[in-house]
Amino acid sequence: MKLLTPIIRIVDDDKTVSDSLSFFLNLAGLQTRSFSSAEDFLRSDDPERLGCLILDVRMEGMTGIELQAELKRVGSDLPIIFLSAHGDIEMAVSCVENGAFNFLVKPPDPDKLLDLVSKAVAKNKQVRREKAYAESLREQFETLTAAEKKVSYQIAKGLPNSRIAEILEISERTVQSHRANIFAKLDLENPVELNEFLREMQNS
């Protein structure tokens, strides 16, 4: 994760709208970047930079809804705040149901916009912290051998050594050795902690 200033992306084919939003958000101390189309955004944005996306529902070429679907397909974690005309409210609500952070009717109320942007950026920071933590756990888990990994999943279930030995068709002494290595390498003390470790590792 790049620990840089968050960027508020604005994707709208109406330059007047994007310039107005950028001006207001810049005055509030936020860094923005405007894109004239969804295609331009996909070509030029740095997905590693945290922040959020203010996205127009209707645009020439790829629509906001199509961009949302594409970002979902590639696993983007950027919260999306949709901008919609009054006639697009039902569509915008559908976008929220499909994972968008929220939506605002054009022209957006400045205070409401700033509040949503602040919450969206905070959400993105939290998601990325959790991803970074899960990745660190995965790296630690990779220090285990293939055999130790198999045993770890059984230990996490709370099974005794004898039962694990039976399931994996290995000796109980071998299970005991693997158990000691697992707890030492992962810096854990008991099956409950191991279960929590595996759960958090698989969270993202």
C-alpha cells in the first residue's frame, strides 16, 4: 500500500461539473484528479493510491455503471460515490445495492459531498490496513512446510494429536513435532489463537 495523500478521483464527461467538484474539494484540503471518461480513468489511474471515486452515472462511451462492473471484476477496493441526475435516482440506488458507497443527486450539496468523501476515504484506509495485515499473516504462514500447513488446519479445529494423526495418516509423534513448529513459527500458543490467525489471514 502506498502511504501517500489520498486522491479523490472524479470521473465525469462534463468538464464544468468536474472542475467545480475539484475546486471545492481542493479548498477543503483534498487532492483530486479528474478524468473525462471511464476509459481515461482505466488507462491513467494509479490503483495503488488510496482514496475514493466520484463517478457520473451517465457518460458517453463506457457508463458509470459499466465502470463500476469493471472495477468490481478486477477487485478494486475504491469506494464509489455516484453522481446522478434526478431521473437516475433509481439507477443510482441499484448501484449502491451492487456495492457503491453512496450516491448524490446533481448538483451535490457541498457539505454532504465532503462528508461522504471523508467517510469513503476512511473506509478505503481501513480496508487497505486489513488487507496489508492479512498479507503479513500469509507471508508468515508461508514459513510453514506443506506438512505443517496441513496439520495447522486440523489443530485449528481443536482436534487432539491422535485424531490428527489418524486423519493425515502420520504418527502422533510427527503431529506433536509439527504442532510445536507451527506454534513457534507463527508465535502462537494454542488452537484458539491459530484458528483466529487462519481466519484473519483469509479475510481478504
